[in-house]
Amino acid sequence: MAFSVVLQKAFLLALLSLRAYQNEVFDEPIQLVPEVQNVSTSSKPQQVNLQWTVPNLAHHQELKMMLQIEISRIKTSNVIQVVNYTTTVKWNQVMHWNWKPDIPLECVKYFLRIRGMVDDDKFLLQSSWSNWSSWQEAHIPVSLEPNTVLVFPEDPLVEEGSNITICSVYGRNQHNVSCYLQEKPIPGEQLDSHVSIFNLNNVVFFRDTGTNFFCNSIDTKLEDGIVLFVSKVLEEPKNFSCETQDFKTLNCIWEPGVDTALAWKQQPPQNYTLFESFSGRRKLCNKSSCDWQITDDSQEIYNFTLIAKNYLRTRSVSVSFHLTHRVYLKAPHNVSLEIINTTKAHMTWKVHSRGNDYTLLCQIELLCEKEVIHEHNVSVHMSGDYLFNDLDPDTEYKASVRCADATHFWKWSNWAEKTFSTPEAAPSEALDVWRIVRSKNGSRIVTLFWKPLSKSRANGKILFYNIVAENQDKPAKSKHCSIPAPASDTQLTLDQSSYKLHITANNSVGMSPETILVLSRESGNQEVVEKRINGTKDGFLISWEPRSRDVISYIVDWCAHSQNQLCDLQWKNLGPNTTSTIISSDAFKPGVRYNFRIFEIPVQGPVYLVEKQTGYTQELAPLESPEVLTSNLTSHSFTLSWQGYASQFQAGFIQGYRVYLKSKEMHCHSGWDKVLLSDNSVCCNYDIKDPKQKIFTVENLRPESDYEFSVRSYTSVGENQNATFMMVTTPDEHSHMLLKTMLPMSLCVLLIMVVCYWKSQWVKETCYPDIPNPSKSSILSPIKYMQNPHLTIMNVKDCIPDVLEVINKAEGTKTLYTGAGKLHAENVTKLPPVPTEKDSCGPVPCIFFENFTYDQLAFDSDSHGHVPGPLKDILCQLGPLTPPKNLLNVLGNSNMKSLTGSPTEETSLIYVSQLASPTCGDKDSLTTNLPRPVHCSEYKMQMAVPPSLASPALSKNSDLSSMILLGKGEP
């Protein structure tokens, strides 16, 4: 007891002592003055680091202090910023504070000082600010030459949308300095005589290689610059989630957003770190996903924080979840399908499950032609199955299944798929059949059309179509044919009997139900009046009046109206109580005429044609203009006709024709209207309102006048605009009389000219025959002799003329001029002797040429001599052939006389015929082998000369082929 009392008193004494000490320490306000230890700077990045301590702090004491830092620029009195912040200080601890200047440290000087105030709950009295520390200078010195221009900071890195200040420092000799951002001038602010600053606000991303900023001096052309790197803003990761498939690994994924990487390693791509708070684990991840291994099976709840970071910013996002609530199952496996029959199939599969106690929900889909036709959900544990019913035969399907956690649904697994096909079955529907019946040569041409069965009704590939034509009158004459698929029509030739047609479609399994058509003796092509209907863009409204009440159905068929009889026939089956329907088709086009027929299918009796209708979905102006012919042209009228114009094949119903007429007078007669055409020309117009009228006579015209005309058809929409004008000229009023007179006269003149031409040819051939050209001779040509030495020239003495006429005139000798030579004629005393019988080689047949055109004077003279002799009695004497030089000797003999003598007598020679006959003589005198004697039937050249011939120079190369010289003293 005593001990406890003593212990109590000791405790109270210690408590009082502690309370007294506290009153001594904490009840009095204290001032702690921070002491600056160091101020350091860095150029890249631009930053000032302030280090300070609290020297008066008690040993092992911790206090919460509020600090105030004052920053000045250029001079201490120019305070630009005051920063307050709170921190906990400890005894003998060096504190750090970083600050980023707005103007680069190379351009201006900064000054900093600090003071503090205790802000701790342990102090009962409010503390006051301590004294300021001394000013500390922060600056990066730069060596600056007089002719230098420098730009700071060096290659800065900023975020898009932020502000930055760039400065230019230049020497004392630089005055006119301008700065540019990508060639764009930037206005600046002068801080002092050698420093200018440039404020760039809300900078934008230009490219990952940076933006050029440079300054130059206009005076010295010096230049310096930096590369401004602008980074995209780092975005917060989106859609961050984690899930597991096997309870061994968590897969976390997210959308990273824009990439903030820059070129030249100025800033790498942002990095991502995954941090789990309960376990304290951290993992560096790739750009958009991260795998986290589950190491502790007892941990069920996870709290992840995803941190994205680059040089300028840090972003983070968190997610917390229970492990069993984020299960993403693997796709089902071992999927199989069993085909039961053409309409049923059974599917089974297995799932990845943790056991029979773990319930899964599976979704089943059945697809046909990429469309979902069936969907169902089932609950399973380890495996599942499902039965598909009501399937179509010969159809390909795709069955798909996926599963998810039934208790805590997170998401579906991937699909597991299986494709299968059902077997074929017999076609389940009868064919839709129609026909066209035409009569030809006493028979009926029946064209059958049918629509192919749809895939769901064909139940397999259609192989062929069976057609049985059953003759109702003569069953023995029934016909059967098989048409291979994919044909959709065929043609039958039948007689006039009644027939029942059976048509079926067949595949590999069986045939379709029959389609029966009845053809009676009446073909159903009754003559009915065709009605015009107006269609719309949606189609045609077809209506009709029923003919009788006992009707099985109605059939409406239609076809495009064209000049070609073949068309794409379409039809539609309608019920017995239907009297109208709308026919629509994507094939309907504006400006195309369509013909419709409505048939009635009675219970008994033949098919009956109820109505014919025709129309357009949209009428257009005619596409073609009539081809107009003119006839009956007179001085006051002419007739136009366009009978060949196919009005029923135009782009609308032709309502009439307009005749346009142009003339110089532009006077429109009665019934004509003056109109203005689209080309602003004025003409007269006559409207023909009857579309069947295709002949028109234009009257009241002026004689000898030019008219232009054009005929244009028109519909309810308008007329054809492509027609051109044609020219016609009216004749004179009396031109027809002149024509009747001139035509017979022209025929007579033509006949006379033909007769005269014929007579002139006869006269010429009779009186003036053509003279053979001697220059074309090949026998007596010295040129050929020069080319071939084996050839020779015949001597003049070797040829005997048939008839030689010499005319002597007593007046004297007449001088003739030929070419450049001079000819002198003398009296001819005798003729050359005629060869004797013994000198000849035998009779040689000759051809007689008689031509009196050589000397017209001799032909006209009264005194002439004629040496007669029958051709058959004249013989050619064969003698030695003389070379060309002998001829030249003859030309140079004494018979050549000067032309200076007075002419006393004129002698003319008429050469009648020349016989080219080589002579027979001494064979030894031949220098070459002589050719065999030939007939003198080749007449090559004729020449007539006077008895005396003078030639100044005649060489062996002369072009004279042969010459006949007859004169005085010639033997």
C-alpha cells in the first residue's frame, strides 16, 4: 500500500515536470529562419534548384512549416513571383525546391530568397514569418562576341497548347535582328540593348521532327536558331479492363490514345506501368495490354492502377474487381453435327468449365446465307447439345455456339462454328407455266414459258423439265419431250386438236407436282380493242370487267413493245375474285411501251382473252423524227410524205405532227401559225392533229423561191427536237413547157453526135490510115548491130520494091530540106535491074504495103511512071549482107551534089512497098555466120529521099537504121 502511494506521487511529479517543460518550449512563439545552402541552374531543361535547411531546429525534432519564396528578375526590386508551399522539416535535413523560369536563364538574371513560419498543431500560439534569407542569384553566363547572335533555350520541349518564351541575345555590333517561326515573322519585346524576347502562346503540333525558330541580323547576315519540339498532349487511357480465361493469368487491355513520341529522341513514346495496390506489385507494360500472373490463389479482389507517363505529363486510371466476376471463357470445343434427315440435325459441344458446380450459359445460332434464322440459349455444365428442326432440303447451314458465366455474366466467349448441308428432296411446288399460241400453215405453234422454282421449293438441283402433250381427240398422237435445265421455255408444234399439257420439274430425287394447261381448238387470241392506260413510276394499274362467274383464275401477261417479235414475256396469276392488280417491275423504263393482256381461265372451256391494254410508265418526247420524202413539186406546191415512220415504236403516244416552213417572205397563209423556234428563228407552223395522217401538201407557194421545211412528231410531253430543215426550190411557172420542148431536142442532138462520131472513125480509117513508124524497125537497126555483132544491115540493092513511081518534072530540080541535111534531086534515067531467076534463092512470099502519103506532089502530078509487077511474080534475090559502113560509103558518093546549083527539074519519089529480103550470094564474103533466109514479111521502116543526098557527117553510131538511095548512075 505504501509502495503504491509512493509510485503515484512519483508519477505526478514527473507529469508536472513535463508540463512545465512544455510550457517553456511551446508556449512561447519561436522563429526559424531558413538558410539557403545552394542555388543551381540547368539549361536543358530550364530549371533553378534551391537547397536550404533550418539550422535552429532541435535535435530529432520534426516541424510542419510554411515556406515563402520570392523571385525577382534583372534586379531584386523587380519581384515577379511569390511562391508559398508547406512541408515537414527535420533536424539537419537539406530541403530541395525546383522552379522553372519563364525567360531562359541565359538571357536574364534571377534572384531568390526564402523565409518560413512554423505551422504545426503542437504550437499553441500563432507563429510569425521569419526574416528573409539573403538574395541568391540564378543565371547561366554566356560568352557573347560583338558579332554574335544567339537564341535560347536550346531545343525546348513543350506540350501542345502551352506557352513559351524564346529570347535572342546579340552582340553590341548587331542592331537589326529579326526572328521567324517556320518562315513567319514573330514580333518581339526588347528587354535591354542586347536581349529580345518572343512570346509564343498556345503553340500547336507541327510535326514530330520539330518546328524551326531562327533569328538573323540584317546588317551582318549572321543567323542562329533552335528547334522547338511540340508534343501531343498525353491522354488518359480509355476502356481499361482486366479479365481471365483460366484463373491463372489476368489480361488487362486499354486504348492508349495518341502517341506523344518525337523524333531524334527528344521524347520517347509514353510508357505504361500497372500497379496493384493490395499486393504492392508493379509491372512495366507495353502500349495497349499487359498480362498479370495470378500467384496467390487466396486473393479474390484486385485493385489495379494504370499509369501513363512521358517527359511532360503523367496520367492514371484505376479499376477494382472480384476475380470471379471477370471471367472470359474460351470458345467451346469438340463441336459436331449429325444429319438426321432432310429437315433435322443434332449438334453437340464441350466447354472449358471449373467443374459440374460451375454453370455456364450457351447461345446457339443457325445461319443460312449469312442471315440468322434461329437463335436459342441453353444452360450447361461440362457439355451441351441441341436439335435443329424444320430445315430445308439441299440447303447449306452454319451452326454457331458461344458460352459465358451464368452467375456473374461478364462477356460471351468466341464463337465455335460448324457448317453442314441437308440432303436433296423432291420439288415441293408445281411450276408456274404460261403459253403463247400462234397459227402457222394450219398448225399451232405453242411457246411454253415457266418460272424456275425457288431454291426452297426446288429442294435440289433441277436436272430437266418433262412436258407431255396429251391429245384429247387422238390419244395415240400424244407427244413427250424432256428439256434440260436451266431452260425456261420451249416450243411445240401441234395440230388443231385439243391438248392437255402436263409440265413437271425433276431433280435427282423425284418430280414436282404437275402443272396442267388445256389447249382447245380456240387459241384464246380473240380480237379485242386495245385500250391505252397511263402508268406511273411505281407501275401500272390494270383493271378489267369479268366476262363470266365460273372462273378458276386470271392471268395478266405483259411484254415490252418492240419491232422484234421476241420479248421477255412476264405474267402474273391472280385469284378468281380479282378484277384489278398493280403490275410493278424494276425492268420498267421511261419511254418504253408495254403491252398487257388479261386472260380468263374458266372452270370449263377454253382460255379467253378478256382485254388488251398498252401504256408507258412515263411518256417522253419522240426520239426519232420522220424521214420525209418530197414529191409533186410544182411552182406553187409540193407534197410531203413520211409513210415509213413507225409511230407505234416511239417513246410516247404520237398525238400528231407539226410541219415547219421557212422562207424569205415569212408570210404564213391561213391555217398556219407563226412560231419562234428554240434557235430564235421564226417560221410558219401547221399542226396535223391526226397521227394517222402521214401525207401533207404545202400550197400557196411562190415560183422560183427557196423554202425550208421540217416535220416533227409530238407526244403529250413535247416534240422531237433533233429534226433538221430540208431545202426545196419551186420551179418557174413555164418550166414544164420548156422541159417538154428541150427533152426531144436533146435526144435528137445526142443521136446526131453518135452518128457523126461513128462516121468520122470510118472516114479516118478509109482515107487517112495510120502510118507505120519506121523507127520501130528491128531488122535494119544499126543500133542492134552495135549491141550484137552477129547482126548485119541489109544492103539497099538487096531489096526490090513492088511498085516504084517516079515523077519527072521538066521545070528542073527541086531542093528538099530534111532535118539539118540538104537534099538535091536530079533526073533519074533508069531503074535498078530486076534480079534474074538464077540469082534468086527461090520464091519468097512478101507483104504489099501501099502508101501515097510520102509525096503529095507526086501523087497529084499527071506525069509519073509505074513499074508494074504482080506480087506473086516478084522474087527476092539473096546476096551478101553489107555492114553499116557500106551504107555510109554510098551516102558519100558522087551522087551528092551541092545545093547551089539552079534547079532545072524536080524529081519526086513515091515509095510504095519495101521487101526486107536478105540476098543470096558468095557465102565466103560473110564475116559472120549468116542467118537462115527468112520471109520478107517484116516491114520495119520506110524512107523516101531524092536521087541526090548530101550529108555533112554520118558516123557508124548514127541512129539511121536503113536508107534507100535511088539516083542517076546507080546500077
